[in-house]
Amino acid sequence: MKRLLSTTSLARGAAIRKAGLAAALPFSLLAIAPVHADPMSMNDKMSMNDKMSMNDTMAMNEAMSIKVGGFFTQSIAAVDADSNTVSQEDEALNQNAEIHFMGKTMLNNGTVIGINIQLEAESSSDGDQIDEHYVYARGNWGKLIVGAENGVAHLGEVTAPGFVAGLKMADNSLTDAVIEAAYDTAFGASNVIEDANMSTKIENISGDANKVSYFTPRLGGLQLGVSFAPNNADIYGGESNFVAVSDGQQEDILEFSVNYKMYLMDGVRLKLGYTEAEGSTVGAGADPESYGYGAQIAYQDITFGVNQTTYENLGAVSGAKYAASDDIETTNYAVVYKMGASKFGIGYTDSEETAGADNIDYQELMIGGSTKISDGVSVGYYYQDTEASINEQDADVSLVGLTLALQF
């Protein structure tokens, strides 16, 4: 009897000790886990195009439904424009806004199938009220895009960082119309300064023409991309690329991108990129080509970036914007400091263009910042001081403004 009790007691003791170990085990592991084992989060290591989001997982085996998103940026600015012959001074209210209709579903093998249709939220004089519209598929094998969307030379660019809510130096779609119109008036000509003189985005050859694009998964920090557009007859995107291509238009447009991300010691982050786009001109005429280099380096809350793009023979592309342009070289620089929900920055743009017998120079200094005041709502402020010259005839345009940037 005494031996039986002893055995029972031992069993109970073992059970208690086992239960106690099980209860303590998570806390023990938590106590010994290294808090700073990896300076990068999983989100840092994988780009949005390279990973499946929680929403993707939730969409598995569900019928595709359409969600509405987009952005709306409102700018209010005081404008001062002067030249040798004309003085301008006025206020400007500018908008840049799009409404996006998005849908996706996940197949049993984990591949995500989706659509994206983007509607310009303001009147468009370019005939692209419906902007990008495409279907896509993505998985651990990469991402495939088919339809009217920018090519990889634009999507894969590494650019100078932005610091004003809703306004980017590398892709100015907010105050560009004010600057362009002011210089047209100052010089008494049309299309003197255009987006290729101000920004480094590569989209002037294929634009939103229907194309096929593919991005590889990011492997060891490296990602490659390639796009093919049969032609740019409808550079703003249409329902079909099948048209009678006329002389002077481009066909067999190819784009390439290479970008690399890495984390160095002590939390230093580095991005490098190269992108290129080129097309073959039908009939007589030069073949347009654009290519650009970009780099960003960040340490803690400070980021510095530079991007240089060269546009060759844009005059061969249909349209009046670059009718006489032979060569444009534009460089953006920017340094940004982030402090909590706010960021501050300074940027500089330098551009040189050869257009027939004309030499066109453009410089821009931008100072500003922004603050996120809630999810999807940010306010910004900026000062742009620009100067342009054509064969030593000078003019300058400056803006001081505020932005309200909404994302939904």
C-alpha cells in the first residue's frame, strides 16, 4: 500500500512538473529570444510585388469583388513668374486625383489574379479619362501584367525620395501644369518646358499603350523586369493595340529594369537601379530611347537619393510636346529627414536639352515637408524656385504652396 501511494505521488509530481514546464515554456522562450536578431522586418525584405498580403490569403476561393480606392491631392499656391518681357503673378489651385477600381482572387495554387482600372478624377485633355487598365497575376514566380499600364522602365525606377505630400520631384503631376504654362507665356512659345525637363520618369515612348510586362521575384535583393508593347499608336491606352501603324510611330517597344536592394551594417539601406526603354520608328526617322540610373542610401531617419534620366530622340514620338527635341538629360537630387509622422526635405533638379538649334536649360530648387495627421490624410508645404533659359533668354517661376493629400 505504501509503495502504491509512493508511485502515485511520483506520477502526480511528474505531471505537475510537466504542466509547469509547459506553462513556463513560452515565457522562457520569450525571455531568451534575441530582440534585435534581425534589423530588417519581413516587410523590409520583400517588396509589395514580391509577397502575398493578408488580403490575398483572405481572398482565396472567393468570387472576385470590386473595391474602390485611389488618391486626391489638392494644392493651393501663390505663383510669381517673370521674364525679360512679361511679368505674371497669380494664384493657382491644382489637383491630381484618380479613382481606382480593383479586384482580385486567389487560386488554389496560391496565384493571385486581379484587375486594376484607374479613372482620372479631373477632366483630361489627353483623351485618357480612363487611365491605366490592366489584369495581373502574381505569385512566388513573380508578377505578370497585361494591358494598358506603364512599362517596367517606369515601374522599376529608383528615384530621388519625395518629401511633400502629393508632390514628387521625380514625377511631378501636381504643379507641372503651372510651371509649363508660365514658361510658355514668358517665352511666347509652346511646349518650352515639359515633364521630361522637370522629372526623371520614363514613360514618354510607350506610355500606357497596351503591353505585356513581367517582374521576377526578388532574389538576394535583385529584381529584373521586361516589357513589350507592339506599338504606341494609342499611347494613352485603348481597348486594342491592333491598328494600322503609320510612318513616324513606334513599334516593337522594349523596356528593361534592374533594381537591387540590400541592407548594410549598422542599419544602412541601399537601393540601386537601371531602367531603359526603346522603340523602332516606322519609316524614316530616329529611334527614340530613354534610360536612367538611380540610387538611394538611407541611415536611420535620413535618406539621400539621385536619379538621372537621358531622353534621346523624343522628337520622333508622335505629338507636339517634344517635336524638335534631340536630347534631354535631367537629374534629380533629394535628401529627406523623417521625424515621427513628419518629414522634411530639400531637392534640386538640373536639366539640359538640345532641340535643333536651341539649347534649353532648366533648374529647380524645392524645399518643403509634410505631416501625416491620420490614416490616409497628410498635409504638405513647399517652395519651388525654378529658372529656364533658351539661348540665353532667361525666365523664372516660383511657387509657394500647401497640399492636402488623401489616400483611400
